[in-house]
Amino acid sequence: MGANGELVYVGGYTGDKGGAAEGIALLRRDPETGVLTRSGVAAHTPSPSFLGRHPTLPVLYAVNELDSAGTVSAFTVGADGELTPLSVQQTGGTDPAHLSVTADGRHLLVANYSSGSVSVHPLDPEGAPAERSDLLDLAGSGPVADRQAGPHAHMVVPSRDEVLIADLGADRVWRTRLDPVSGRLTMLPPAVVAKPGTGPRHLRFSPDGALLLVGELSGTLSWYRAGAAGDLEPAGEVATTDRTGENFPSEIVIRPDGRFVYVANRGPNTITTFAWDGDRATPVAEVATEGDWPRHFILAGDHLYVTNQLSQTVTTFRIDPETGVPTPDGEPTAQASPTCLLRWTPIDHR
């Protein structure tokens, strides 16, 4: 770690997407107080709207969410947080919105939102992505005409020996299998067939094995359990806000102990806390983010940090360990067009 506390990288939209960010920004976090301190721009790269990392190497990855030809960029991370360019590769699609790395560190997966595809990139021993080994084109549509005319891959998640893809356009969470040798994906029966118009955006697995899914278009949190045949079956659903007006929920995070689930609501501009008992998500509290358009958030110890994309701030909350409810802690931190946060923890440097 850097000498001045933990590192938190911030992805954002640059001028090509109408944003004010210059690339990947760097914040420093005091682990005791939770206070964030700005440390400037760590890397100049176009619209790095989502960030990820290698499971064992000090390598950071960023999608470059471009309309014409999306790319993914890799950087080595120095001891004090400096980023050194490692590789840039074409994703084969447009507007890449999410990425992840397989647990064995051998492949990088990228979800191309607008073109509705997923690219696979082999990683070399230094963590640098190579040219695509596969590009899987999805198919399908939904009833929301202006958002679901075709497939829109919004999240790609390695899960055991499979890869799950949240498809906002087709109301599906697709299941695929990644061949570790060829680096190619094989389509399997879908993991989730959501209600028409749900718009699956992001998903998480609870520690007790449930799949929880945020519907960007339906404004719902739904959850699924394995049935007798092993397939995921619907087990419940709840609205993510009690406020009136349009709501487009974005991120979902589950506390490590599994007791609480958090969802960000764009429009109402709130974070909703749900108590999770393994069978049901029960709303506990809904708090304002003190900003506009909460695109993404992370948990770090007993703090929660939210990117308010349109008001260009990061809000800090302290979480009550018993109730799970976040409370604003200090003034929001100014940050240009933030869309994603990545906490860089010591495990990255082992």
C-alpha cells in the first residue's frame, strides 16, 4: 500500500462521452476515519467507466466505453499507486460496460453493452491481455422498446466453472462455459429468465448461495434459489425504492457477513438497505446519497462510498454495524464524472 493510506481508484466518463474526467483518478483512504483525499489522475485513458483487477498480480483493468470500437486497457500498479500502461486491446464490440478476470487469472472477460456481446482475452504471465480468443454475440429482446430492442450485456461474472452474463436487453442471465485452453465460450441454458421488462443489470451471490439480481428497468431486487433439479428458480422480489418517480437502480452489494444487501437508485438518488435472512430481502432504510445519479458504490470496512455521476462527487457513509444502515459521514468529495470505484487492498501485492 501507499504510505498515505489505502488506495481507491475512480473510473469515469471523459469528454468523448460528455464527461469531465481525464482518465482514472486516484484517491487515498484513511482506514481509521474513512476520509478520502484526492491524489490526481493516475492514468489518462478514454472513458474508463468500469475498473477491475487481477486476482494475484498488481494489474488494474479498465473498459474504455467507446461508441465506435470499445477497448480494454491494462496497467501495472506501483507501490504508491502509480499506473503504468501494460496493454490495450479491442473488445470487438461497442460501449464495453463491465469486466472481470477468472479466478485462475488466465482470462479477462468484457461485456459490450450496446453491441450485446462478450469478449474473452487470454492473459499472459504479467497479466497483460492479448487479442480476443472469442467474441460471443448474444440474441434476444424485451418489451421496453427504447431499451430492449436487442441484447445488452451489462455484467459478466465468472462463477465456479461457468460464466454468467446479465443481459439487460433480453431479460436473461445467460450461462456459458469457458474452455480454459481455447478461451472460447459455449452457451448453456440460461440461469435466469427474468420477468419481461426487468432489464437485468448487476447481480451478486449471497454467502448462503442465493443469486440476487437488480432490474434496471423494473426497479426491483429479485432473488433466485437452486431448485430440486439444480436450476435457479424465482424465490422473491421487492421494489428497490419507496419514492415516487422514475427509478433506474444501478449497483448491488452484499455485506460480507450476508446480513445486509445494498442497492443504489438513480432518479430517487438513494441507497436502500435490505436485511437478508436467506429467504427474503426486507427493506430497512433508504437514505439520500447527497448527490445526483448514484452509478456505483463499494463497501470498505464500516464505510460505504458512492459515485454520484452527474453531480460529480463521491459520498462517504458510515455503516451502523448492528442495523446495517449507512449515515453520511463528512462532506462529499469532488470528483469529475465518477462512474466506478475500485479499492486496492493488500491482497493485490502478495
